[in-house]
Amino acid sequence: MGDEIKIDKAVFENRLLTLQSIWKDRKSTDAFNNVTSILSVMGKTEEGPYSKSLALHFWLLGYEFPATLILITQERVWVVTTAKKAKLLEPMRNGKIPLEILVKGKDEAVNEKNYKDVIEAITKTGGKVGVFAKEQPRGPFVEEWKKFYEPVKGGFEEIDVSLDMSSVLSIKDDVELKSMRAASRVCVGIMNQYFVDEMSTTIDDEKKITHAALAAKIEGKLDDDKFFKSKEMKLGADFDNSQLDWADGPYIQSGGKYDLRFSSENDTNNLHSGVILCSFGLRYKTYCSMIARTFLIDPNKSQDKYYNFLVDLSWEVVKQCRDGVMAKDVYAKALSLVKSKFPELEKHFVKNVGGGIGIEARDPTLTLNAKSSRVLKDGMTLTITVGFHDLENPKPADPKSKTYSLILTDTIRVTAADAVVLTGASPKDHKEVAFFFKDDEPEPKAKEKRPAPKAPAKNVAILKSKLRGDGRQLDDNAEQRRREHQKQLAAAKQEEGLQRFSEGGAAGNGKEKKSLRRFESYKRENQLPSSVKDLNIVVDAKNQTIIVPVMGRPVPFHISTLKNVSKNEEDNYTYLRINFLSPGQGVGKKDDLPFEDAQANFIRSLTYRSTDNDRMAEICSIIQDLKKGAVKREQERKEMEDVITQDNLIEVRNRRPQKLSDVYVRPGLEGKRVPGELEIHQNGLRYQSPVRSDHRIDILFSNVKHLFFQPCAHELIVLIHVHLKDNIMVGKKKTKDVQFYREATDIQFDETGNRKRKYRYGDEEEFEQEQEERRRRALLDKEFKAFADKIAEAGKKENNVDVDVPYRELGFNGVPHRANVLCCPTTDALVQLTDPPFLVITLEEVEVAHLERVEFGLKNFDLVFVFKDFHRPVAHINSIPMESLENVKEWLDSSNIAFTEGPLNLNWPTIMKTVTSDPHTFFVDGGWSFLQIHSDDEDDDEEEEESEFEASGESDSYGSYSDEDSEFDDDDDASADEGSGESDVESGEDWDELEEQAARKDKEALMEERNPSSKPASSSKSGKGAPPPPQGKKKSSKH
């Protein structure tokens, strides 16, 4: 025992000096009632509340010393104790305060002398001795002391100094407060991290457990080392749970039987789903903290009302506790609030609202009741307890719920301003302690749907037909309106661009201008490896540095400054060439290092020669490996730059979290693919895999950018898709898209006839099976849509995101990545959510759109989105069928996205590099108008040509061929007439072939006009040329 116990001499002396300074204080003439000595006698150890003598031992020594007598005077201290304890006290002897240690042994004569010396010291100081009157120590040591003290006791004046000692012990120093804060954190941790989960799970699963059994489980938690080392406890590395002990409780009460004094043992009644009280106190390094909470299971309005008032009352009492306030005034304020707000609760109110706490769990001399005249002082620690007992429940759910009680207890520290609540991390607001397990909770109202994107005009005849003449079915007015709207959008974009970018400014958008990175291998010269003294090439892998000799001195180069290293052998020498990165090398696209200082000199390369071929080969290999590792780390760093670390998810504790079960997640977690549960918590979502508890994905509402629900109509899965603002890590992958889905195929429904079978059908007719399939799909859609609405409702406080649904009827096929998929517009985005990799383009982030390869005769075109962040790569959707052209145009126009079209694929990286280099000049020069050269201008020219052709029946391009126009027209009419009769060979040709023939004839006519001598002008077949293409087609001739 002696080897384990060590008394802190500094604490012992400082606290004795504190006691004596208060005792000698001339301002307080009645301090300790003017006693001349203080006597404390400890007998054998006894169970029960701490006595003042025991508290004094812990305060001075840090340990309990049974069978020990301490006499304290204003100049000296006497201690009578056993030999072992005397040995522990020896280091205290030669200190600031003289200490007399008298050893009690087996020699009665020596013991008698020791006791008489103590009595003589009491007599010499004046005979006015302070004692702790209510204490009744027991044991052989006490009996032996009384033999010598009782006969002379009458000559002394004994005065009770319990209250005065309480005043000294109640003011806590920093060491004491540190222990009390640690005890409070443990109280909060056990309440929040263990009891709440254990209790709610028991009630939720309808298990049966007695109050005594549950209390025993809480009590056993002190032996769980892993629990106290968890991050949630926040106890620090220096916390020693071996010094934890129970100061009071734990007590669990429910089911109509409540005692707010918590003085009796836990009963054997089962935990009841109603009002549950939990109270306990913990002691850490002899200092206590208390906590008590009330939990409401499916409460009614009356219980909610009274509990909310109790919370307000608790905070008001805490507010009243400050330096200089009398204890009875705190209670009076609390009682007056009860009388004014709810007079019917006065008779149920507790008789005190707390008391002193520290080494003693309950200081009997410091109680916050109607009679106490103690004055609160800065540095005191108190327990604040408010409660109502034996309240009548107007709407009991069962006989055990007819009567209930409410209580809240916290440990606080008094200051000159507002008190500090040490157990404040344990929530007590109604929303945190009210649990709702009934299934008839009102569902949150779904938000109103925003209007869907405008559907394209039904002018798709030209898209669904290969006949040129059908083009006249286009709505010319709608086309004209779209053109006018696009001109307005283009003008607005041009004006917006000029406003966004000042003259000479680059497109920042949060991107930092590239600069030379600087590296520091060593801060001081003495950090260089000792091997550099030999002026050899040294590779320091630890510091990622190569040290080479330059002009007789070792010069370090960080591995990141190296471009590459090469080795070649000539004759008996090996040459090692080290190339460095430097600006202006002109090696390609990646040569983007800037010239920060035009006058600076850069080392391009260093070459070394050696006859030791093996060493040079080894150095070259080591440098190459080091460079590979540095490049790999740099790539990983750049890849992880946009990955954020989310805040912690705050779990729902006052009720069961809303769950969507049996869902899969994409991207998938490591291991076997199994369905998990998606839960809605206070500030986000959690996907939990059943395989392992650490296989989970947390998504905070504040990081959600889009929330999509896609029904299973025409699909194999029904899904909820979350598109994030910033990348997160899912396993070892970074992603901005997390999807939760369930398969809607027949294989997902059990047809074996067991209990899990939901729908019973077997050999019904085929149409009945189809009806059942549709019904199942409708149920899936309803379930997922309702859960998506709940997610949106839960996240509206942090991020007002609505549920968006893809409009399949507006969709079009295309290739955004590698596969041909269906891209569907939503209210705010263009998405493809069925097959990974997913596509989510936010419409608000789009600057302009451009349609590429829009030319007659091609079957597909491409769509390019340019984003407002010009540093962001453009998004391509390739190989869109030409039949979808009008749909895409109409959707872009209805979404207020300016678009252009052209016949060619453009080099977008080069274009965007030009834009970002000087966006102001780009917009001054016309901005995106250069994209319209091949769209609007070309269409306008063709329209003018068509109008001339219709008016005169001829075109300038025909030249001398116009002499045959009349014959050509007649043939045209003749061919039309012939078409009504039996078809000839030419009537079997389609319009594409006829158009090619007409173009060929045009070219021949032009050549004849330019070179009349080369071929006669009448080279056509006597007027029997192919009929011209219909005039309604814009691109009818190719000149």
C-alpha cells in the first residue's frame, strides 16, 4: 500500500495555508467561531455518506487515513496515526507548516504519552476546540482516545465547526475543478452514450428488464475500458478510469412508483413505457458530479406542458445561482415561478432545489431550501435539482401511467456572472428526451411540386419523317419566337459577361493562379546527413531529397524539383544526368510553370561522371523510385483536394429514426453486396450495412445539392439519388453522387410461400400477373417517394432542397460517358441516374449550350454544355439521334439556356483556355457570338435564297442552265402527273438519291458555264433531269 500511495506535498501545504488564512482573517472575526484548535478523529472505515473528517482527509491528503487523529492549530499540526501511515507523512514534516507525527504502536505507555501531548496542545492554545459535532466515529482507536480525552473534556469548550469547514471545502481550486469536470463528462457520457440507447432499444423492441437489472448494467459500465477511450466520451489521454467510483446510484424509476429522494434501492419491477427517471452520481479522484434526467415515452399534451415548464424552471434556478446570492433566495425564486405559472404544481414541488457537492456528494450544511442563509460564492460547486412528484396523468395509457414524477439534476459551478453547467452536454430539452414509438405519428406534409419544364411543341413531323415535303408542318411562329428568345438570352449573356469580368482580369472562380511551389528539405545545415562530407551523391529518402556536390559543397534538391534522371555508359565511365523542372522548357501542354522573376536563373540539368558503374546504377535506380513515389503522392494529393471532411452526424435519440430498409447503395461498400438501411437523423442521412457496424455512409444535409427520386416505370430499379456539393469518401472512392436503390424485378419477391412472402400468386393468367407486377411497382414508387419527401422535410432547416423527379417523356438518348443512355431533364438539372457513371448537370451552372454536327444528312448530333465556372471542363453528350433535335432545342429554350448550333466539332480545351486567359477581352470581342456563325447567319442566308427561288422560279447559281428552266419545270410537272399512274423506274428512288442527283447536275452545270469549250451546255438528257428537291427544305442544294 505504501508503495502505491504518494501524498502531494504542495497540495497539502497550500490547502493548510488556505485553511489557516481563512481562520486568521481579521475581517471575519467570527470565522470558525474563534476556536483555537480543530480536532478531527477518524475511526474505522464505514459505508455511507462522507463525513466532514473524511472530507478533510481527502482534501488535505488525497486519501482516507482510518484510525488517525488530526489536531490543527493556527501555528502547527499534530497527527496521531499508525506506523505505516506515519511513514507516508514523513515527507510533509519539514514544510512551511510544522508537522508533529506521533506514532501509535503496541506500547501503551508511548500511546498514552502521545494522547497527552495532543491534549496538552489543546490546552496551551486556549482550550476552545472546534469539532464536528454530528460525527460518531467508532473503532478501537477511538475508544482508546476517549479514555484519555473524556476525563478532561469538561475543561474544554467544544464548538461545532462543520459549517465553517464546509465554507472552506466548498470553494474549489483548479485541481479540484479539473476532477469535477472529468466526473461530469463521464456522467454525461454514460447518460448519452449508454443509458439512452439501452433504454430506448429496450422500449422499442418491447423487451423486459427490471429496474435493478438495468441499473446493474449501468453500474458495470465502469469496468469497460473501451467505452471510456472512445472519441465520443472526450475524456483525454490522461483520464484514468480506475479512479472512478459511484457516488450515488444509479437509480431507475418508472411505472407509477417514484421517489425523488433516490434513497432506496432499485426495485424489481420491469421498465415501463411511460415516464422514466434516471439518476446517478460519479466520483473521480474523490470529487463528485450528479445528473438526473426524465424521459417521456409517447407523452400527452399535459405531460409535455409540465415538462417544458420544468426545463425553463431549471434554467431559471441556474441563472439565479451567482456570487453573493443567499441560498434561500434561490429557492424562493423557483417557488414563486411555480406559483405564478402553474399554482396546482406547488404542492408537488420539491422541498429544496439542490445543494453543495464536491468531496461530499451532498453537503448537509449547504442546501438550497427555504431556510438556508448560506451565501453562494464564486468557486462553489452545486447540484441543481428541480422536480414535481406524484402528478396525476389526465390521459393514462395504462394503469401504471396514472401517476408520474418529473426531475432534472445538473452539476454547476458558481461564478460572479452566469453559472457554468458542468453536465450541460446532456440535453434536457423536450425534443431530446421525448420518444415516440407509436406508428400513428403524423407524416410530414410533402412540399408543393414546382412546375415541370415546358414540354416541347408538337412540331416533330420533320424529325419523324424522311420526306422533305413534310417539313412544312413546322410551326413557323413557334420557331420565330424561339429565335427571338435566343437572341435575348445571347444578349443577356453578353452583358452579364462584361459585368462579371473587369478589364484585364482573368476568370478566377476560386482558382488560384499557378505559381512555382517551394520546398524546404532542411531548415539548418546541421540537419544534412553526415555522409555528405565525402562529397558524394546522397539520396535522403526520409526528407525526399537528393544531395549532390556542386563546386565543392553539398547542395540539396527536393525530389519534386526533379524532372527525370538518366544514365548512360561511355568507355569506362558512367554518366548520370539529372534534369530539373524549370519554366519555359516548351515540352508540351504541361509546360505551365510561370516566370515569377524574369531575371532569375534556373538549373536545367546536372551531369556527373564516375568509374564506379554499379554505384551510379544504384543511385539512378533509387532516384527513379523516389521520383515515382513523389509523383504518386502528388497525384493522390491533387485527387483528394476537393474531398471534404464532413462534420459529425447527430443521431436521433428521442425516437426511432425513420428508416428505409432493404436498399442497396452505389458506389458500393467493400465486401459482399448486401442490402442495408437508410436512416434519417437530425442533420443528415446514414446508410448502415448489416455486415459490419463501421460499414456506413454519412451524408449531411448541408452538403446535399440535389435530391432525386426516380420511379421504377420502364426501369429495373427504383431509386433515391443524392448529388452532393463537395466530394466525400465512400470506402476508398471519392464521389459526389450517392444512390440508394431497390430492384423491382420479380426475383426480389419471394414466391416460395414462406412467411416472408408478401404477394400470393402462382399460375394465374398472364394479364393478372402483369397487373400484380404493376401493383408492386406502384407500391415501391410510393414507398420511395414518401421517404424522399421525408428527407427533404428533415433537411429543410439546413439546406432547402426539394425532391426532383426526372421527366422521362422529355428525355433523349445520348453518350455522356461511354454507354448510350437515356438523359432526362428535371426541374433543376439534366440527369442520367440508371447506370453508373451517373450524369448530373445543374442548369443554373450552365453558361451556354452548343449543338455540334448539326448538318443535313447526319443521323446524330452532339450537345456541349459550357459552365459558368470557365475552369471546369465542358460536358459532352454525344451521338444524340437527329430525331431528338427539336425536342432538345425546345427544352433548352424553355430552361432559359442560350444555345447555338454548328456543323463541326470544336476544340473546346483550346477555346476555354482562350476564354480563361482574358475573359474581359473575350466578351468585348463578342463573347459566345462566334458560335452563331454557322447557325443563325447560315440559316438566314438559306431562307433568303429560298424566297428568291419561290418568287422567280430560278436561282443565280444555275447561270446558263436557266434556259432549260421551263423545260425542267415541265418535266417536273410531268413527273408529278406520271406519279399518279403506274410507277416507272425513277419513282422507286427515294428522296435522298434524288437530292444527290440534283446536286450532281448543279455541279455539272456550273462547270459547263465556266468551261463552255470543254463540254456542250446541252449535256443533260434532253430535259429529263431529276426533279428539284422540295422548296420547303432549307438545305435543298449544295453550291
